[in-house]
Amino acid sequence: MPSETKRYNAFSDLLKREFDCRVQRISVDAGFSCPNRDGTVGFGGCIYCGGQGSGSHGILPGATIREQLEHGKEIMTRKYKAKLFIAYFQAYSNTHAPVEKLRRFYDEALAVPDVVGLIVGTRPDCLSPEVLDLLGEYARNGWFWLELGMQSHLDRSLAYLRRGHDFKSFEDAVRRAQGVGLRICAHVMLGLPGESREEMLEGAGVLNRLGVNGVKLHLLHVMKGTVLEENYLRGEVATMERDDYVEVVCDYLERLHPHIVIQRLTGDGGRDHLVAPLWSLKKFELLNAIDSELERRGTRQGEKQVPGFNVEHRTRVFRG
């Protein structure tokens, strides 16, 4: 539900409720590849993904999982006074490996002192029955979230992004993951070329219908060394203006069921890698603008929700 401090259901408040202290995610690069790069599905990856994996900037390069987590703990303790930590397997597709290797990496992360849970990011086409059984085991025995890249519910947008899968594949992956009791966070991109405002907002209804537990909203941003950068420099792609993005995010939140946890409201393009839009570097100003717009409207998450939220797959709350 809309949180203690926000007009939307903030992930930070959920963590405080479940652990009763400050908890921070630490991004981990376990050296995985991606089926859209290694030839399993395709080569070259999605058009927005750079050479290190989408969203992987800032991860300590060349270090073991334990070393990355210990390094992250020092930073998060100093910066946020965090007491507990979650290992976030972020770079590339973090279930794209044999089950034995996955178990070894996940267990290495959980063996680090004060690491109390896992978040695993992956693609819909990297969830074999054996992998899902493994993830279900971690979910039953501890704190676990699965992050799945939907990006868009429109197949034409997925084709433009060169995702290598359609929306039906995402929908099927959600159903199968729910079947083993996983909490699921869907990644969504706003501002994709050719998508109207109405089509973007339809995505909120899709997530309501699927009954996902969380969502990460991403601004389409252009990173160096990507196919998207080439398209942008040729004038084939335009990014959203800040005020337009704020309006769309608030519209989206109003249509999203209040039980869905908001894990992110904008993408995190690193300063050294970002091409456009440069206004997105001022992340806290953007978040404050979203808060201010919701307050100006006098509205909250879910106030314009279309009926149809799927409550069948709501999972238990982990109490540590």
C-alpha cells in the first residue's frame, strides 16, 4: 500500500517493515552471459545494453562475489548507515548457467555476514523447470525476489529493442515463477519509440492482471557503445523531456494497484556512460518532482486503477 513516507508503495519502506532496520541492495556481477549475446537466442544483445550488461556500471570489476559484497557493505554502511544487505545479481542474465553453478554463486553471497537475501535479475527465457525449482528453494528458505525484464507489453516494441522474446514469453515466465512461490518484480521502460502515452499506461493494467509483486520503471536512456546510441545520433530516436516523464510516471502510479511495490522510478545511467537525456543524472531532483506532482494532484498509487488485480499469487511476507 502507499507507504509511510510516500504516496506510492516504496520498496525502502517494505524493507524497513520486514527487517526493522536500514537494508541496502549491493549489485553483483557474477560473470554471467546472456542468451541474447552468446547465440542461444541471438547475438549483440538488446539495443540499449552496453558491453558490461544493462545497469552494471559501478560494480567492482574483476572481484569475487564475496569481495564485491564486502566492498559494497563498506560503502553502504558509511553512506546510509545500513545494517543488513541484499545481494543483487544484476549484470546480464543471472540464471543463464547450470543449476550447480547458480547454487554455488548464490550460496557464496548468502555466506557473507549480514547478507540476508537475494535479488536475481534475468530474462523470461532463462527459467527452465530446474532453475525455477532452485529459486523456489531459496524463496522458501529465506528472502528472495526475482526480477524479470518485461520492458513493454507490446511485441512491436520488444522487436525494436531486439529482446529476442515476445510478451507471451514474459507472461508465461511470470505464471511459472508464481507457481513456485517467487516474488516477482517486472522491469518496464517508458518512452520507447512509437509508443503512445495511452499504450504506455496500458502496461500498468497488464501488471495488475498478472499480479506481480513489484515494478521497476525505467526511463529510456541512451548509453555509450550501444545500438541505441547509433540510432539516437542518426536522429531516429528521441528521449523524453523531464516534465513529460514526471507526468507519465504519476499517471502510471495512479493506475497501478497499491499492493505492487515500487522498486524504482527512473533508470540509473552512469555519468561516464550516459548520452541522453542528461537531465536524468539529477536523480533526486527527478524523484522530488514526482513526489511534488503526486502531492499537487492530491493523488496516490492505485487511485485510478482499473479493476482486475490478480491476488491469487500474492506470496507470504518474509519476517527474517
